[in-house]
Amino acid sequence: MRPVGKQGLKLPDADDRHVLAAAIKAGADTIVTSNLGDFPDYALEPWNITAESPDEFILNLIDLDDRIIYSCIQQIADSRNRPPESFEDVLTQLERSGLIHSSAELRLGPRHVVPYYSRTANPDQS
């Protein structure tokens, strides 16, 4: 990685240079932002960094392993007890916050179910 001062970072909004500088310093490959226009591909490509919306980022995490995301959403719901909230309540709040597609995907239910026989001996070899 080549050293560069913040003044060497070119973005449409100079006030966002610290975000790119932090991503470079941390070795991040993605900047998650609702302001995608402030982080165009041409400015990020030299650093092998991409920008994703929060919704796109969560969708990618769901694709990696939706069970982990379901567990996190359930933990959030379980931690809210004044007033109590359900899994659906948390999804509704995420949807209102702009995670439209992620919320819709999570409402479809888990996809990554491990069949019982794959956790035990192969049933065809008995």
C-alpha cells in the first residue's frame, strides 16, 4: 500500500476524504454508505475498495449465511423489552431505515438449512 496524505485523496466531497483514508488504513475492501454518489468507483478503484449501500451490504451478508443474520435480528428483538419487540418489529424498523430489500429477503425465511443427514454418516452407505 502506498502512503498518501488526505489531500491526495480525490472525492466529489472533500469532507468525505477521512472516510476513504480510514478505509485505506484499515485495509477495508468496502465502504458502506447511503451516499454512494460521494464515493464513485473511479475514486475507489486505485485502492481496491468498493462502495455499497447498507441494504446491499446486508443482502450480501444474508447470501453468505442467513442464519447468522437471523440470529442477530432475533438477539436485537430479545434485547428490547421496554416495550417488548418481535422479530417482525425489528424488520419493520430496518425497512423504515432504508433496508427495504434486506427486510423483504429476511421475511422470506431462512434458506441455509443444513439437512440432518449431512451432519451424520451418509445414509446411502448404511
